[in-house]
Amino acid sequence: MSALSNIILVGIGVLLTLASLWYGQNHHLLPEAAANSAPLFDSLFNSTITIATGIFLVVEGVLLYCVIRYRKRRGEHGDGDPSHGNVLLEIVWTAVPALIILWLGLASIDVYQAIYGGTNVGGHMHAAMGMGSSEEAKAGEPGYAYTPVVLPGKEMGQPDLVVQVQGMQYGWLFTYESGLVTSELHLPLNRRVRLNMTALDVNHAFWVPQFRLKQDLIPGRETHLEFVPTQLGTYPIICAELCGPYHGVMATQLIVERPEDFERWQQEQLLAARGDSSALALAADSPPTHHHPPADSPAAASAFAQVHHQRLGVSPADLTSLKLHKDSVLLTRTGTG
Amino acid sequence: MTQLQGNPSLVAAPRGSLDPPEEPWWRFLTFSTDHKVIGIQYLVTTFFFYLVGGALAVAVRAELATPEADFLGFERYNGAFTLHATIMIFLWIVPALVGGFGNYLVPLMIGARDMAFPKLNAVAFWLVPPTGILLLASLFLEPPSAGWTSYPPLSLVSGKVGEELWILSILLAGTSSILGAVNFITTILKMRMPGMRMQDMPLFCWAMLAASVLTLIATPVLAGALILLSFDLLAGTSFFNPSGGGDPVVYQHMFWFYSHPAVYIMILPVFGIISEILPVHARKPIFAYKAIAYSSLAICFLGLIVWAHHMFTSGTPDWMRVFFMIATMSVAVPTGIKVFSWLATLWGGKIHFRSAMLFSLGFISMFVIGGLSGIILASVPLDIYVHDTYFVVAHLHYVLFGGSVFGIYAGLYHWFPKMTGRLLNEFWGRVHFVLTFVGFNMCFLPMHKLGLMGMPRRVAQYDPQFADLNWISSVGAFVLAISTLPFLVNAIYSWVAGPKAGDNPWQALTLEWATSSPPPAHNFYGDPILLTGPYDYGLHSKETLDYFAAQLQSLRELALAEAEPTTSS
């Protein structure tokens, strides 16, 4: 190959690399980042997009080059150049992808341990066997060997608060250590929270895109998530496992507020719950704090409440009886009423 | 070996003594044991179900054109997407590739007169219409509504009739697959013509061997899962029902133990088809034959040990997720070897832009996109984010439509002349390609962003922020629906009244082109002779090619002279 074509080739390579690097940082494909897990995810995702863009441009570029340069022109007959192998080339295009996936695999293991490390040590059938939940799961589990420190003083396995989550057709119940049961999840900013989750009927999944986290809720076993919300705001909690015809409207809200606001909200809810059994339903429509969206906006009334009230005719009394049923049948939780 | 350039008297053989005797058209409706008839039976039947599955897809996209569930409604929507996927997988792609192309081509390519077990072959085909009838019946009685994955406990509470119809039809389809796999493995290993070693056979046969091994090992496990699910559904057992002590995740393991290899069953034959088409229409030998052959076996092996990457969010333990991630990422290496080898096959060739080549080029481009989104899905933390979102829907359609369906179309354009004796119209083939390519990307490209921005899958109603991209996607789906029309009209018209193709319109070197179009019932006139390797383009002089053609000409005349005197039409 001539010197000129070598220079052109290198130039193309540089352009491809720059384009891929740029797109990897500017793809605008993800929502905002609102928890400690999100930046870890995003950097891995961006790097992967860069590599994928580069590979795509190379493959597509070679294909288009062949289509133009090696097309059969009018009047041409006969066959092409009968080459059918090149050992060096084959070694290179085997080794380079192998190295890429080696890097991606190791980087993924790192990010996975940082976000989830130790939360998934096997779906023990706690609920079915009536055992206590997360405390027994922690002791002696191998997963807790991985404890990367994400925020100072906040290590995996040492949450500041624990919330029990139950998914059912078509909403969630969140039970706090204080005994409060709500259908929206309020969390304090910059505190590590652990969710112990199970399903009451069919498979569901807990997904918050802004946190880059997801975990299935499976009847008969307990699954977990641990994270630290790092940004105030209201985020959707979306069911991400087909759970029936109304799977698409099974969604509620996760509200991250300042710790003092969170405490005040919890106290208000507990008072209301003690005074009126129908307050369980009202928890879904609780008065907006300054971090709620405006009361008359579509986002304010959670889809869960809407669907239940309008389509399925579920009343507050039904929700109360469900709570009592839950307490008598399912696993006991530490610190709940 | 076949008719080749430089021998015009054989390039377009006129009707006459060289043609096979006419066989009655209604043989396609019978229990024929001829692999060529069975192959065409599969192709026509599965194409019909492709249209049914496509109609369901149009219904799904009509619902999703607007955020509210205002077209099919919540309940009917779940039935629509469940049946769409089930039909496309079990009644279109798997049987079209394996039963259709596999059956038609493998005996011809290896110089055999039929498959090892012709009657078993016919039985395998005739299990397909009952499969379809059961699923179509469910459309009118009660559609299955728990997704094509049918996870319990949901599948146990979504309607007994629909679910059991689904289970029974898949059991039939799986039986058909297993019978076919036995046939292919035996045929490929035992019935190659004398002189054709494994490393001399066309790459499509290597692909069929790998796909059949996967079918044989994995499909019985699915049957087991479905039978246990049936017991839970109808007899009150608790294999997967937690209230009786069962575990829903065990179903997921059993289901995906088959369903992951299933996706390789749906793509390996396509890899084989592309490896056949590119050399012919680029007039170049396939690059790195051995690497492509062995990579099919590598994909077969790896495909059996990656199933739990569909379960990264199911509460599976950390060590399990890491193992399956590493195995899954490894599949990229043999797949990449194939893609780069195909590019190297094109490099330095003389590319004819016939419809078969256009769809092959489209295949490479679209499949690579699907493969790259697959790499993202292989990484555990990345997958956990996009699991059960539209990102997965984008990925699976790029590999199944952009991959398998483009490949099937490429194969149809390439082998239609051999199967029917007539040529498809090339202009309408190009129109078909452009419409398909545009409609496909319009429909599925936006889904990557939809999933990443927060839209889950299997929903009839979605957040209004996703309305614009969904609208574009639905328009693309309608373009795709329209794109099937030029192909349908072209195929039907050309089959009946298209121009005669002759033995070898593409001047190809594999054995199926060394006989008439369509081949006689016994495939070859006299015994087939192996004159050249399957991809020796550019390696023979004109004199050698003329010698090959003359050899075949005299063989055929000899065979016809020895046959009954009333063979000619």
C-alpha cells in the first residue's frame, strides 16, 4: 500500500475514534442520574457506547467501501480475486474482540459489585419457610466480601433505613420501620436505604430509571436493593415484569426529600394512620410537600391510585384488610406493627 | 460442475428433453416424503403464519401509536403480543429456516437423494399445521396472555383455556423440531456423497448441523417445563407455584435453557445462507471457510451455557450472574469472526446487486447493530437497567427481523429459481428491499432510546413523554406491513408465469445448481459427481469450466436415455 493510502487510513481511524468518543459522551439516551448507583452505571454505559459506535462505523464503512469499490460494473464479466484466507488478519480479528469483551467483562464485574455487591446471595425462600428476613441473610454470606465504599461511612450491608416492599397486582406497599405503610416511597436524601422486597401474587419488578436500578419481586422469596439517593426530586417507580393486563399502569412515585422533611412527613402519616383507617389510601394522595409536583398535574395522582379507584373499585377499606392479611400470613419484619 | 459462463447453449435451457417430468401441483397438499416437497410445504405454510404474526404486530403498533390503551384495550393487548411472538418464533422463523431451507437444501448440497428418514420428515412437517390451528383457535376462544415466555405464577392465573392451548401447540412444535434434528444430524454425518468430506461440504450444512445439535439437546427441556406447567395449571400441583412450596424461578431456568439456544437455532441457518449467497453474487470464494465452520460449532456449544442472562434480575445469586455474563460475552468472538469473514469475502469481489445480495448486505448491517445491543445486554449491570424495557424489544427485532427475516428473504430470492424453475422479478425485489429496510429501521431504531429513557415492555399504555417516538415506530410498522406486498405479488406471479430460470441462473458451484430447476424427484440425473469445491470462484479457467459443463451434459443425457421413454413433456 502506498504512503498516501496509509495516511488516509490512519486519518479515517482517527476520525472514527473521535466520533465514537464524542457520541459516547453525548448520546442523550439516558434520563437524569439521581442515586449513587447512577454515575457508576453511566460511565460503563458511555464507554460501551463508544466501543459499539466504533465497531459499527468500521463494519459499515468497510461494507460501503466494498459496495462501491468492488461492484460489478457494466460490461464486466468473470470472477473476483480468489483469495480465501489470511492467517494474520484472522488472528487480529479474533484477538481484538476477545480483548474488548475481556475489558467489558471486568469493568462490568467492578460496576456490578459496586452497585449490587452482596445484595444478591441467592433468593432464599424466606417467606415460604416463615423465617426472619434480611438479618439472617447477611450472616456468613459470601457476597459481603465485596464492600466498595461508595460514600464515606456508608458501606453495603449497613443501611440507614430499611423498607419492606410488597408488589401486587397493580401497586406497591412500602412498610417503614416505624410501622407506616404507604403506596408511595418517600426517602431521605443521602441516606443509604435497603429495600427488602417480595411479591404477593405474581412476578413484578421494581425499576427506577433515574437510579439505574431494577430487581424482580418474586412470590415466595425475598429480593433486595441497596442504594443512596443523591438528588432531590420525584421519580417514577415502574413495574418491569409482566404482571397482568394492567402491568402498563402499575407505577408509583419515589420522592427524595431532605431528611428533616422526610421525618416530618413520616410523623404526619403516622398520626393520620392512627386516627383514621382510611388514611392508608390517603397516603397515596398525601398533601404535596415542596418536592411534589403540583397537585393538579397528571404526575401528582399516582397511576396506582387512579387505576384502583376508577377501574377496579378498590376502596380504602379493602386496603386496610389487605394490610391485616399481610401481617398474619407473610414473613414478620423487624420493627413493624 | 454446473452450467457456467462461456457455455451459452446450457445457460438458458429451453423446455424439452432436459427438463424433469411435470409433477402434479397438489402433491404439496399430501403426505409427501420428498424433501423438496416438504421444504416447500414448510416455506409456504410458515410464510402464511408470518403474515398472521405480522397482522398481530400491526395491531400491537396500532395500540402503541398513542399513549392510551384505546385500540385493543388492556386485556386484548396482552393476547396480541403473546400470540405475535409465539407465532413468529414457532410457526415462522424456526420452521422456515430448519424445515424449509434445511430440508430443501441439505440433501441436494451433499449429493444425496433425500434425507435419512423421509417419512419422519413428513411427520415433522405435518405437526406444524395443528400447531398453527391451536394457536389460531386461541385467537377466537381465549388468547394466551402471559407473554411468549409464559412465566408462572402469572401464566397460572391468566386463563386456563388460552394457556393450555399455548402449551399444547408449543409441545407439538417442539416435537416437530426434535424429529427434524434427528434427521439432519444423521443425514449430514452419514449421507454425504463419496468424496465429500466434512471440510468439503457447504457452510450451510455446517450451520444446520450446529442448529440441529442445539435443537436435540435443548428442546426436550422446554417440553419438560411446559408439561410441569400444565400440571400446575390443570391438576393443582405446585412445581412453580410458591403458595404450594414451588419456585417460579425454576420455570425460568428450564424455559430459558431451551429458549436461549432457540435464538441460535433461529440465526445459525441464516449465517449459513449468507455464507452461501455472498460468494455466488460477489464471485469470490468464501473467506476463512474453516473458521466459519468451526465458529458455528463454537456458537452451538456456548449457546447452551448462557441461558441465565435472561434472568439477571430474577434474584439469581451474584456468582451465577458473573458466570453467565462471561459466557454470554464470549459468543461475540465466533460471531465476530463470521462477520469479518463475510466482509473479507466481499472485499475484492465483483458484486452483483441482485435482491439476494441486497438482503444479505442489509442482514450484515442490521445484525451487527443487534449484536452490539446484545453486548450491552450481556453486561450484568447494564442488562439489569434495560431488562424488560423497549431496549430489549429493539435488540431482539434487530437480530430476529434484521437478522433472520432479512436472511430468509435473501434465501428466498436466491433459491426461488431452483425451487420453482422460474425467476423472481428483480425490480420488484429491489422495491421490496428498500421498503423493508426503511420500514424496519423506522419501526425499531427508536425503541433503543425508548427503553433507555424508561419505557417498559409489554404495556398497552405508556407515559406520554414517549408519544413521539412511538408514533414514528408505528408508522414504520405500517411501512413494513406494506413492504410484504411487492414480495407476495412477485412470488405468486413469478411462480405461475415468471421467466424460466434454467439450471443455474447465478452460475453457482454448489451441488444444488448441478441439476435441473426444479430438480427431478431423485435429485440428480445419474449419480452426482464432485468436480469442484463449493466456493472455487475465480479458480478455474474457462476451459475447465467448459469441460465441467460438458461432463454434466453427457451425464444427464445418459440418465434420461436410460429412464422411461415417456419422461419428456
